[in-house]
Amino acid sequence: MALGKHVIVELMDCDRQRLSDCDFLRTTLLSACRAAGATILGDQFHVFSPYNGVSGVIIIAESHLSVHTWPEYNYAAVDIFACGNSLRPYEAVDVMVRELRAKNHSVLELDRGVISTLVTQDER
């Protein structure tokens, strides 16, 4: 039994303009949260120079969704971390792939906080 799932998404050959557009990325990540059934609590985004890459995170009650872009490489990294089993992370993946127009992508899923491997402070 795991406390959560961490879905790591590699988006390659994306639309360069969209990777540089902070407002578009915020709107897209919020849409991905809604598609996944997340409870949105807040967000923070930042644009970097000179390539106009963007880093952003949406804090959700279930944990977070984040995006980091490298327009100069047509690449975006997306993390979806969800505690519990109520979130539908692959719905969020579909939104990100579609909206960033990724021609190639890969997904890695990790179980986080696997109960059988956790050691409580009392057991140390």
C-alpha cells in the first residue's frame, strides 16, 4: 500500500511558443488539475531569462502538479503527485500532452510512501 502516486511526464517536441507563455501554462495546468479531479488551493509561476522558460506549481489538497519548460529544447517536465486514490493523474497527462502539442512523451509512475517500507520513529 502506498500513500501516494508520483507521475513523472517527459514532453518532447512541444510547441515552443506555448512553452514560453506563462499565462497559457498556468491556464493549462489548472485545466489539467480540474480534469484530474484535484482540489485546487493555489499556484505560483515564474518566467526565466534569456530563453523564457517557465516553472510553475499548482498546490492541490491532494499534493501538487508542476511544470518546468525549456523552450530552447522544445521540452517540458511535468510532475503530478497525488496522495490517496481519488486523483486521476492520467487525465492531467492527456491535457498537458494535447495542449503543449507534444509530438513525443513518456510517463513514469512511482509509488510514494510504501507503507511496508516506512519506519516509524518508535521503531528506530
